[in-house]
Amino acid sequence: VRNHDPEIMEKAFELVGLGEADVKARFPAMYSAFCYGAPPHAGIAPGVDRMVMLLAGEDSIREIIPFPMNKSAQDLMMGAPSQVSQQQMDELGIRFVTE
């Protein structure tokens, strides 16, 4: 079962040298979600997509996925992934570092 207790999460981060302030700063979404409460989960749920597939009587999950991708993980409707321009990278503060 995956961790779902915020106190245990904080103790785990303390073991690697991160205090509560560090966790809040580095992982704000996760910290906030854990504070609202997360149910115990172990990764065996079928998922919403598969449930809809069964309810719709479809044989393939690809028939109901809202944003399908081909076998090469390309989204043909959006043309993704695509090349990123240097201007886009500059706007986001992203740079490539080669060693």
C-alpha cells in the first residue's frame, strides 16, 4: 500500500534531510493533497478509462480515451510532441546542458 498519511510522508522526507518547509516549497501540490486526505491505495484499481470502456461495451480502451495517441506516443490531433523553439524555451527559462 502506498503512503497516504501526511505524517508518514513528513517523516520519510525528514529521513532524506528535508524539513516540512522544504517539502512545502518543493512539492506544494503533493503536500496540499495529502493534507486534505488521501485514501489508502495500492495500484490495483481499474481506472476511470477502463470502467467507461466496460460500461460502453467497447473491446478496446483506445475507443474511449479522450486524447488518443498512436503506438509511437504521438497525438495526431494536436501534432504532439513537436519541436520546441528557442523562444519558447527562453520564455520558460529552460536550457539544454551538454556534457
